[in-house]
Amino acid sequence: MTYVFIGIGGIVGSLLRYFISVWSDHLWIHAFPFGTLIANLTGSFFLGVFTRMYSENEKENRMLVLSIGTGAIGSYTTMSTLNTDIINLIDNGEISLVFLYILISLFGGLGAAWLGYFRTLKKRGHK
Amino acid sequence: MTYVFIGIGGIVGSLLRYFISVWSDHLWIHAFPFGTLIANLTGSFFLGVFTRMYSENEKENRMLVLSIGTGAIGSYTTMSTLNTDIINLIDNGEISLVFLYILISLFGGLGAAWLGYFRTLKKRGHK
């Protein structure tokens, strides 16, 4: 049953990332991987919120954590596409875009997760 | 049909990441997110190889690129879990692990994608 929950989450997350990548394909500069960036920033934010809400009582909320956290949001964001995007940008000589992309992905993603985790909800019974 | 291919890839990728995270749960230091790290490094390598092999003739190999690249490997690796792991490590005061984790994820992931993309195969008819 665990696998079914994670698998359904995986379908939702990967398709959502695909839709965003198709939708964002002609935003601003064609070479810039906006789709991956949008998925990674929004996904990091929502996983921050979600972790804060549910993972403390992981046993109680196990199926929810696995389906939404591990399955959907985990699959919605991606590290391999980010890295391959970077290698492709380097291969095409787009060095300034490489730095922009890495900086926004790294600090933006961490900032989004931080915002989701620490700033959107009061931790239940802690701090 | 496109959605089915991506969805099946998403199931495979998310379950594989889950299996690795369960298997690696007690490696070395319990607090260190080995599962995410292993998935992100190996996934970046394989997407590098895969992109080099297939994305140049993207139209011809469209279903393969979507199913394996976007679906499976994209879902296997994760950026949101990486960021939430980092926030959790910070929240637990594991600052030295935070730096180790970020450095290995960032440079290791890029290095793995680079290795996969530039070093494993000769680009078909290019360079």
C-alpha cells in the first residue's frame, strides 16, 4: 500500500513538473531553464510547509508524508535536470546564465524551504 | 499517451528514491541524509549520460526522453528534499553537516552530470 501512495504521488509530481516546463518554455530567454527553476523553488517552499506541518508525527501521518512529501513534492522538484541544464548551458557558452541559474536555484531554493518551514506556520507545541 | 509515459517514469523514479532512502537510513551518521545524496548524485550522472545519448534527436526519441529523462530520472532526484534536509540539519544545530551536505550535493551533482555528459560517450557526430 505504501508503494501505491508513493507511486501516485510520483505521477502527480512528475506530470506537474512537465506541465510547468511546457508552459514556461518560451518565457524570457529560450535557453534559460525556467520550468525546472519554478518547480524547484515552489516545491522547496511547499515541502518546507508540509514538513513543518506533518513530519513531527510521522508515524501517525505516514501515508500522507510518503504520498505528498516523498512522492509528489519529491518528484515534482529535480536535481538531475538542474545539473544537466547547467552542463547544457556551459556547453552552449551561456556562462552568465549558468551563474544566475545556480545562484537563484541554490539560495532561492534554500530561502523558499526556510520560508515554508519557519515562517508560514507555528510549529505544533515547539518553540 | 505522453502523460502515461511520464507518469510511469514518475512511479519508477519516486519508488527507487524511496527504496534507497529506506536502505540508507542507518548508514554512517543517522542525521545525515544519505538517501537523498545517493539519489541526486547517481541520478545526475545517469541524466548526463542519457541527455548525451538521446536529447539531440529529441523528436525521434520523444517518448524515451519524456519517460526516462523527465519522468524517471527527474523524479528520482529531488531538490525540495535536499533543501528541507538542510533546513532540518540547521534546526538541529548540525552546522558542519550542513556545509558537507551542500558541498557534496552541489559539486558532486555537477561533477556527476559533467562526467555522464562529457566523459562516458562520444557525442554522435559532434565534436
